[in-house]
Amino acid sequence: MTRETFLLVFVLGSAALAVWVVFCLPRLAPQSLRAAGGHLVAALAVGYALAPALRLVPGQPAKISVLVALFAIALPAITYMLLAGLWLMRFMAGQL
């Protein structure tokens, strides 16, 4: 599996987790535009901090530190970013 293929599958897995949270746990969704916007701002901050944090991880792709960084830092962060976007879209669709 190439690096690009892994990245695509990784992001699609994050998207699947975000969609699952939206549909199976709707009580977690924000109830106001201010709360949805707050989640979006928080997701942007997480995304901004994610790149430097992952550059600090030493090792080669076969090392355990890279796998821990991917699944303990990147997966929750990317899932939250996608989830915040889905929440905002769902809230705006409900307002129409």
C-alpha cells in the first residue's frame, strides 16, 4: 500500500467515524449557530496545531511511534474537524 493510498483510506475512515457520530449520537450536535461556529473554530485550531505536532514524532513509517501518532493524535483530530463541518452543515440545513 502506498503512502497516498493509506492517507486516502485513513481520511475516509475518519469521515466514516464522523458520519456515524452525526447519525447515531445526535444529542451531541450543537443546538445553536454560536455553538456550531465555536466547534468550527475549535476544529480549525486543532487542524492548525496538528501539523507541527505530527512533525515532532520521530521514527520511520514502520516504527510504533508513527502509528501511535496517527491513531492517537491524527485520527481524533481529523474526525473532529470533519464532525464540526458536518454539524454546521446539518444545523444550516435545518434552518432552511
